[in-house]
Amino acid sequence: MKDETRIRNAAGRKVLADPRTHRYYLCLNDNENEKFLTMFEQSGMKNKAEFIFARIFG
């Protein structure tokens, strides 16, 4: 069965048309982390990944 015709994969999750397969990792020191958390809290967003995505591409 082709992925584009499948509704769910083996784990039961919906198959995405354009799955996000590239991931990046970064390290922050205490000051950078505090600034990041402050910016995140001020944004009012509930998800840190979506916040980072919005800051980079928004």
C-alpha cells in the first residue's frame, strides 16, 4: 500500500502529506534559557516547538 493512499500508519497515527523529518538540536546556557522562556511566556503560545517555528519563519 502506498503512503499517500493510507489513512493511518502502523502506529495508528494519521499519515501526513508532508511529514517533518528534519530535526535540529541546540544548547542554551542559563542566561539564554531564561531569555527564551521569557519570550515564550510573553508570546502566550502553548507549545514551544510552534513558538520556535513562528519565530524563525513567522
